Amino acid sequence: MKTGSSFPSAAISFPPWAAAVLLAAFGSLLPGCYVLRQGGVLLSYQSRAVPLTEAAGPDAPEDLRLFAARVEDIRSFALRNLGLKENRNYTRFVELDRDYLAVVVSASRKDSFRRHQWRYPLVGTLPYKGFFDPRDARREADSLKARDLDVWVRRVDAFSTLGWFSDPLYSYMISYPPHRLAELLIHEQVHATVFLKNQAQFNEELAEFIGREGARLYIEKTYGRGSAEFRRMEDEEADSATFLAVLGDLIRKLEELYRKGGERETILSRKAEIIQRAQEDFAADYPRLFRSGDYRGFARLPVNNAYLELYRLYHDDSGYFDRLFRGIGGDLPRFIGAAKTLRGRRGDPKMLLAEALGLEPSP
């Protein structure tokens, strides 16, 4: 997901696909039902999708033809070199008149990092809810705010239907640089390959890690380490790592505040002070810390627990995946192969992943 300049490149999976799968079964429900509204839009996108080879035919604009070739190259790399699931994802194309796919709502308690969860058919609980119409997202956000929760609403540019449909490409993706496109497609293809019910944290951390490492391998193989594409990817990775370190420090300070407890109003007042100070320091230190201006907007955002929880969801602060990865010599296909064995197994998926790799679980 790329939301303005404040979010690093990533993607998200959320369950409008479940709505579409169950659309017929729930056809007798009210028209305003979440299942009907989101499933109907998703099905309309599916019906509008055309084969990428057709959309990028000889008479198509040059940028679309180059995009189609790049997508096919990334798909081939992800399936053949990495061992991700082979299906028809990203072989069709949808023209949209906006630069995002959907709007997603997340929420958390104001005085702790306790996520609000939604329960869905087939996939279990997830800490987000997606909408194709921004007005529906705003209504959901208002409802959560009325329950005195911190709420965050953001745009996303992709989601995975987990193999139930062939996920299409969207016209706004044409402008993505190679490393971002590769990370996006590999991230979502990980969801189509490995998705554990009621394990949103593991699913997103895994897809984020493999998406990043897979994109790095693809750029190195395709363009070389000395290329402009590789340098641009490294610059963005460096800025992302710096930004995540800033957020990690802020989160640790707030966690300490919440652990201490006390009067709720005092906690919330101190929380606001800690966030404001972090943003002031961020703005002052920005020229020294960052290579680009992509993250400047953070200093002006209404940061809250729901915003920070997104990073706790997607990013493995402990470095657990990285330690396992280095423990097998950076063999990404082997790492993915081990992850594919986890479906249907019970227990902590991180511990099971270490076991599947023949490694001792790290603390």
C-alpha cells in the first residue's frame, strides 16, 4: 500500500472477495449489506477485466506495452524462480478512473494497542475492513469513532482474493517503478500461496518480508546491482527502514505509558504530548535522516494508535524472519517452500516456520 508520502510501499489483503463468493447466498439481504455492496463492485471489476495481452496489443500506448512486458517478467520470476503459486493472477487488466483500488478502515483502543477486529467467513478475524466506495468507509469510521476508538482510514492499491478469483492489474499501476511493482505483485502472490486463518499478523509480516526480498532479487537479476533501478530501490529501502525505526521508537514510548496505567485522561494527555514531540523531532531531523521527501507528511498527520498499529501489523520489529532467512543462507525459494508447509498445521506459525527450515526458533 502506498498512501500519500507517509506510508512505505506495501499491500494489503482484505475480504471483499469473501463478499463476492457469498453474494448469491446473501442475495435476499438488504441492498445496503456489506456483503452485497462490496461483492457487487468486485464482480463488476472482474467482468470488466480484459486479457493483458489484448489490452497491450500492437496499437496500445507504449507505456502500457512496456508495463505488460514487465508484469509478465515479474510473474515468471515469482512463479519459476521463487516457487510462488502458479495461477492466472495478473494476466488481466482493468481500466479505472482513480489511482487506488479501495479504502480500508482500521481501529484501536485509544489507551492501548488493542486492535479492533472484524470477523469474516472463511478467513476468520482481520484487523481491517475494506470498502470500494469511500463514503461507506467514512460511515464505518464515524461509527467506530462514536465508540471512542482511534480510527485510521487509508487507500490501498491492491488486495488478494487468495485464489478464489484471478486478481487483475489496474491502470494506475502502469506508472509504478519496477521495484515497487515487483514488491506489490510478489506480496499479493504470497497471500495467494500461503494464508493462515486467524493469523493476520503472520500473514502480513510474511508477505511483506517475501515481497521486499523477492523484489530485491528480481531487480538485481534483471537490472544489476549497479543500475539506476537498483540504486532507487536501495534509497527507498533506506528511507523506509529509517521511518520504521522512528515509528518503533514512538511505539515503545507509548507502550511504556500504557503499561504504567493510571487515570485514562492522564494517559491520553501524555500520549498526545509524546506523539507531538516525536513529530516535532521528526520534522527537525528530516534533512539529516532521509534521502527523499516521501515521508515529510508524517509530521503533520493526526497520528493515533490505529495508524501505528498498521506498522505493528505489517513489520516484524523483532527481525525474526530476517534471522531465519540468514540462517538458511538467504535462500528465498527454500524460505517460501517451508512457509507453504504451514497450511493446516496448529501452533505458533513462526515457531513452525523455523521447524520447517530445520532451525531453532529464535526468541
